Amino acid sequence: MRHRALLIAATSVVFLSCCAGAEAQQQVIGAPPEAFNMRLVGSNDLQARSAYQPTIHHQGDRWIAYIGHHGGTDAVPAPLNPITGKAEPNGTSILDVTDPAHPQYLRHIPGQEGKYEGGGAQMVRVCDGKALPKGDRNAVYMLRTFGSEAHEIWNVAEPANPVLITRLGGLKDTHKSWWECDTGIGFLVSGAPEWRTRRMTQVYDLSDPAHPLKIRDFGLSGQEPGATGAVPTELHGPISAGPEANRVYFGYGTNKGGILQIVDRDKLINGPKEPTPDNLRLPEISRLNLSAFNGAHTTFPLRGMPIAEFARDKDGNSRDIVMIVDEAILNECNEPRQMVWFADVSVESRPMMISSYTVAEASGSFCERGGRFGAHSSNESMAPVYYKKMAFIAFFNAGVRALDIRDPYHPTEVGYFIPSITAATDKRCVTIDGKDRCKVAIQTNNVETDERGYVYIVDRANTGLHILELTGAARGVAGLR
């Protein structure tokens, strides 16, 4: 049945012919979703907005999904919001997913005007005011980007009626930030105008979201103002392991020249702030340079993983692992394969790759389906339900992939789900002999999980949100009944 499903879905791609003076015509649409050990629970079209980061937050007796969006498209730069009756630039969608079979769209907060990467509000993180050291205990705070120009903090205690609290503007870019709810420290991916790179880190104390305090600017030596020579690979995003672990894991690069940088959190926050080469190098413990073929979109720490195979060994039976996920950029396999990598960083001065994972292209003729094929991102929740047991990888036209990572030396795929395309799914094109050849295919962009075990995937090509659950043997991997 698994192979039959893949064969059926290979015919679900929509082909469009595009050439000068002629409009693309849709020829075919729709096919059943493809699935193995994963089941669709519920969905929402997200007003046909290109989606990036989903964050799922438990608020009182409700579960709320906050979803960031890319900018609009050439065809629809500002989709219609049926709640307001107005065309609005893509921003942030807020949904009640308490009943995952019937997600309720509550509010859209418009973002920066613009198309594709040039607008929207891609990133979102959420912290309870009662968790932040100086927050309003009755508030729930949402940190989001505003296109490329600002970071914003909203009070979303009433998800349908958010209130803007703070704006940090004057930037030339933003992206995939991290916010520690227990300390309030925010590692904000920013483009400071005077820096030589599009993206670096601005560290802020956001423990009182109404009164943010900047701590410092940070990046790789050579990116700072006044430096000369080649500019190192730009930042994609950091993930902090918190004050107790005292580590922050930075990923640089997207689909080439990737770098995993391991940083001493205390030295980063409390060390000298002036962005000199020596001060930028001081917090760095080590780095792992990836191949020129691959980037580092997500650097997800899996510290203290017990390795069953090493259980009887005198030393080394527990390892510190970082899962590194690249990002595919080009359509129809016009670049090296972007994958998932596992690095053993137990000896931090000498991190080493130990394994990798990719979807087999031949399993679904994915290079022929249209759009991007390759890895993009992983879930980032550290809730016990899946942490150190399973990882979920957004793989663009190959949907979401569920991995058993209990033995990170041998990650194993145990499930997948590829949604059906819809009338809203946008085309993706490549140029052949001077003419555009366009196809319509699923582009599963980002993924997150909640403490209940539901898996949330969102689509870059306007196909919306799909809420999934594990079935069959995959549930046993996570210890779910």
C-alpha cells in the first residue's frame, strides 16, 4: 500500500505551461494525500497565505497556534481576509487548535507589505508573562518579525484581540529568532544596517517585554562593521539550551557553506560587548564547518542522549548530539541535495558528523514533481513527548518525515505525510530554453509539535495548515498509546 500511494501521488502534480504573452493554464488538480504511519486530523487553509513558522502554545485550557507568513505573491500580493473583508499583507495567523479536528481561525495580524521574502512576518515565538522574570503575569507575549525591518512583541492573552507592546525597528533583515521564556533573553536574528552581512544576532533582555534592553550585537568575525576581506556566511538562526547548559547553537548558511557554531552563553551575554574580532571570538567554543554543498538552517541540540548500543561501555554511553537541517532553495533539484545531519558534540572542541538522512528521491520521483525537494526545517519543541525520541522534518514536496532518532548514529524514517494540493496551491517554475516551465506541488515548509503529540505542518505554496497524528508502529517509537 505504501508504494501504491506514492505511485498515485506522482500523478497529482499540476503542470502549467508558461511562455511570453500566454497565461498558465491549470490542467489537473488534486489527489489523495500520501501517508505512512501518520494520519490527518484537521486542516485550515490559512487564507491561502504562504506559511513559515508555526508555534503551538498552551494558554489556560486552550491550545493556540501562531503561524508566521512569507510575503505575498506576484498574483496575490495581499490575500483577502474574510474576517475583515479586506485585502491584507501576509503577517501572522492565530488559530484555536484545542480541537485539532476543527481548528478555528481567530485573527490575522498584517505584516510588512511585500512579496515572497520581502514582506510578511515569518517568525513567531510565544512566552507566558508569568514565566518571564518581569512580565505581566496576566499577559501572553508573542515575539514576531515584521518583514525585514523590525521585531515586534504583542500581548496575545486574548488571541483574537492582540495588542502591540514593543517594536524594535531600523533593520535591513530579520529571520529565525529564539526566546528563552524562563530568563527573557532573546537571540534576535537581525540585519543591523552597519554590519557587513544581511543577518547576524542582536541579543536582548526581553524579560520585561514593554522595556527591552539591548545587550550586544554578535556574529562571525569578519561580519562586523569596519572589517575587511571576505564576509563569512550569514546567520540563519540560533537555538539556546538555556542557562544551565550554558550553550547556544548557531546555524549559518542555507544551502551552502554551512557552519554549526557552539557558543558559551554566559560569555556571550556577560562578556565584552564591542564587536571587535577578539570579542566576537571569545564566546565561541568550537565550530563545525559543513561541506560547501550544504547549509545549516536548523541546529537543534539533543544533549545527554543515552545510546543503547553503548550502554555497557565504561565511557561515552551518553552523547551530546546536534541535529543539523539544511534548506533546499532551488526548484526541481537544481542544487546539491539538502539533508539532515547528526553531529556528536560530546567533545566540544572536536565535533564530528556521525550520520545523515534524506528521503530517497526515487521513492516518489520527487525531482520531477515540481518545486523544492530536500530538507528545510525540524520541529523545535523540547517537550518530553518527542524530545530525543523522534524528529519531524519538513521536506518540501516530500511532505513531512517522521524519524526515529533514539539511536542518532542510525536515524530511521518511521512515517510520512504529503498533503493533497488544492486550488490555492501556488505554482513553482524553472526556466528551460528561455521559457518558464511551471508545476504545482506541495511545499511543506515548517513543522512543529505540541505536548499532546499532534504534529503541525504548514505549506510555503499556500496550501495551509495540516494537523497530524502518528499511527501504527510510529506511535510506539514515541511511547504513545
